Amino acid sequence: MSEVDPSLLVDVLKRAGARGATAADGFLIEEQSFSASVRLGQVDTVTHSREQRLALRVFSGRASAAASTSDLSRDSLERVVDEATALARVTAEDPHAGLPDDSELIDHV
């Protein structure tokens, strides 16, 4: 499994805009875990896992929908965008939904 390419998220967000989203955000996660268990003073099991995921939230006006996938293939990412944008179009509007105003964003920590 190769390292997650950040341009995947950029492409997904652009596709969401092209599919009619008025706003969108998302994130990529790459996670690795190692664990070991000891039983009766002996190493019993050792496991390693690695996961990659993409999550997307899209807005259609004040309506929103979210979708995620661990399959980062082009077809899967296109499907996630299409499903999320379609759901946002048929979801009831929420007056509190939306991304924060640029003036509310923190630009340094």
C-alpha cells in the first residue's frame, strides 16, 4: 500500500463542485497500528494493520450529505462524490449547515 496522495482530496473536491455542490470539505486518513499480546509470559500474537480512507461532506445550499470510502480507486472516489452530491440535493435544508466564513478560520496556531 503506497502513501496517500493529497491530490486525491483536491480532485474529489473539484469533482463535487462540478457535480453541483455549493461547498465541500473532506479529509484523508492514513493510519497504521501495531499490537502484540503476551500470554503466560510468551508473545501470543503480533498484528499490524494499515488503513487509508477518504471522507467527504458536500453542501447544496444549506442541505448537506457525507460519504466515505476506504477504496481510493478512481471509480470508487467518483461514486462517493456522485452519491454525496445526489444525497445533498434531496436532503432537507438546515439553517445551521455550512462551512465557516473565511473570517472565522484560524490561519495560524
